Amino acid sequence: MLELRPSCEHCNTALPAHSTQALICSFECTFCAQCVDKVLANVCPNCGGGFAPRPIRPSHIDVSGNTLSANPMSATVRHRPVDPHKQALLVAAVGAIAAELR
Ligand SMILES: [Zn+2]
Ligand SMILES: [Zn+2]
């Protein structure tokens, strides 16, 4: 099951389950949309992959018990701010390659 992480790994801004500003990579590294755009240039600092919007887990409807309350967010904060120099090198190396071709 997708781990819904509570905040942006870089700036630590809160990203509640209903947030439309949460983006994830395929390994569930979680960042806010502003950091993905302004800091990361759509390159995950941990794996080099691109990002997609994190799906919203339903909290107001109940289909077969697959709800947010039955499957809550992770409480584990992963605040690992990106080193701007290392990120610039990574973006220079792979940022021009479309995410689906990396
Ligand atoms: Zn952020
Ligand atoms: Zn990643």
C-alpha cells in the first residue's frame, strides 16, 4: 500500500492526505509541488526519477472499507533537506532526459 508521508522531505511543509500539492516518485519519496518545481527540477534527489501527483485516499466515502481512517497516513516525518550543489549536479546529469526515458 502507498505510504502517505506527512510532509515535504525538503521544506517539511505539511502534506495532509487530502493535499493536492503532494508529489511522489516511484519509491514514494514525497515533496511539495513548489519544491519539485523550484528546487528539484522534477528530478528526485534519492533516485533520479520524476514525480507524479500523490493520489488522494478517500476519507468521505467508504467502498469496501478502503478508507483513510482504516488505512491512515504515516506519522514518520522524513525531513532530509536537499543539498543544492549535489542536486544541481544531478539535474545537470539527468534533468534533460524525459522522466519516462531515465
Ligand atoms: Zn517542499
Ligand atoms: Zn525517488
